[in-house]
Amino acid sequence: MTSTVIYEGDLRTVAQHLQSGTEIETDAPTDNQGKGQRFSPTDLVATALGACMATTMGIKTRDMGVNLVGMKLSVKKIMAADPRRIAGVDVVFDFPAGQVFDEKTKTILQRVAETCPVMYSIHPDMKVNVEFHWNSAVPA
């Protein structure tokens, strides 16, 4: 088993990762009767995509001797109605100033990000837009 999820009422859940004991609380979003005080379940899906892309890139770059520390991903979830669902996710990668990547490395990193396990797990109707901003400053 991976996790347990307990419904606490008032549209809030607490999920516990069984191996580590860490917890994530969720709330329904404000546009769906919730308080929006925590990640919503659909926020977690979009965020999981970004985290998976970053993680798989980290695994690959470890073998390549490339340092991605400071790489920032901005994730935007796009909702649709009838039925209510995630229609799309925009992911923007910003790399710290001073990191220089040759074209081969850029191609490898893009392919790794765009073929992460979460990407392969999402519905093909969900539109995913990915942008790579190479050598741009990461806002604080």
C-alpha cells in the first residue's frame, strides 16, 4: 500500500505516505465549494507532473554530471467543466543564470522531462504545454 486518505469533513482530506509518515492535506478549491486553503486533489495531479519531470531530469543529470540545483518549475492547472476535469497543465522550466547547456544536453533533458512516468499516466486528452527557459534567472 502507498498511502491512506482520511476525509476530515468540510471538504478536507489528510493523506499519509505510509513509508515515510509524511502527510499532505487537501481542500476543495474555492471554485468548487471549498476553502482553497490547501492544495486541491487536482492541484496535486498537476504538481505531481512537474515534480516527476524534475525528478527524472535529476536522475538523468546525476549520470551526466550536470547540476540542476536551483531549477524552478512553474505549474499552471487548467480546469474544464462538463465533466469537471483537468483540461491542461502548463509547465515552465527556469534554469539559474550561469548554467550553460549545449544542444545535446537540452534535447536529452527535454525528452526525459516529457517522458516521465506521470506524463505517461495522464489522459491523452489532457493538453500539456511545456516551456524551457534556458539560462534565465530564477526569481526569488
